[in-house]
Amino acid sequence: MSTRLFVLVVSLLVGVLAVTLTAGYLVWTRGDQGTAALIGGPFELVDQDGRTTTPETLKGKWSLIYFGYTYCPDVCPTTLSVMTQALDQLGPLAEKVTPVFVTVDPERDTVAQLKAYQDHFHPSFVMLTGSPDRVRDAARAYRVYHRKVESESATDYLMDHSSITFLMGPDGVYVTHFGHDATAESMAATLRQKLGG
Ligand code: NI
């Protein structure tokens, strides 16, 4: 390859790389707005008292939505405790927020199982389950990854799942989210800011 051709090819590659990086950066920085359109959508599940619950049911209040499963040994109970403590720290403002737990393990998380689990966390928690199809559709609407980890036992298995808490506005539209490392303090601070209290 001649030197001139080599320089031309390198210049082209640098150009393509620059365009790709710029596009990637724009997508990344605009992520919050872009995500808003992607997170959330219709679902129809039942709560711990057997009542049908849809996004319409949740409208009028802010929702803190987390997907997990009651047999989870660590991340789920920790996250639900963080949500509980964050709401406790909000005081009266907490009345504007509905904490929602959606199971990704409907086989074991029956209405009765959720009812018992709800006792451990904030009393305003709405805990949702449904048929495997309905649960899969709900998880898909929130872009939540979940997968059963194969085990020798049919009842004693783990679920692999993403661990993100979504804040949806009173209109049901995505506002922001919290990672699995969010503390009660940071969650309460963000909620206070978003709720305008
Ligand atoms: Ni979990």
C-alpha cells in the first residue's frame, strides 16, 4: 500500500470513529429523555389482596416501581428496605408515592406469598403478580431483564434480574431511576426534589 493510500484509509477510519463517538455521546447524554419514551407501558396484574392493578390504577400518585422476587436472598429485600426507609424519611410527602414491587417469579410469588412478604416493608407497598405471560409483558414494558437460573431443584432456584427502581410521575410517565446501590438518603433526596417538597 502506498503512503498516500495509507494516509487516506487512516483519515477515513478516524472520520468514521469520530462520527460514531459523537452519535454515541449524543444518545448517551440525551438518555433520560430517550428512556422516558421507552420505560413503562400497559400491564394487568393483581396485588397482594387479589385486586386487578394496571398503570391506570397507579395514576394520580408517583410510583416507585421495582421488579424482583420474594425468594431473592439479598438484592430484592435490601432494595425494598431502602425504598421503605426513603419513604419513612419523606414524612407526609410519602403519601404522594406508591411503592410498587412486581414479581418476576410468578410461579412461587402467589398473591398469598406477596401478602406475607408485604408485612416486612412499607405498609403502602403494592405487590403485584399474575400469570407468567402477564408478568413477562410487564417486565418487557419496563425493559427489565429476568431469567430463571437453572437448578437441580424445581422449587429452590434463583432468578437473575436487573435491579433498577423506576420513578414514574402521577401521569404514569417515566421520570428517573435508581440503581441497586442507591441509599435511602439519596432516594429520599431525589424524591423530595422531584415531588417539589
Ligand atoms: Ni433479587
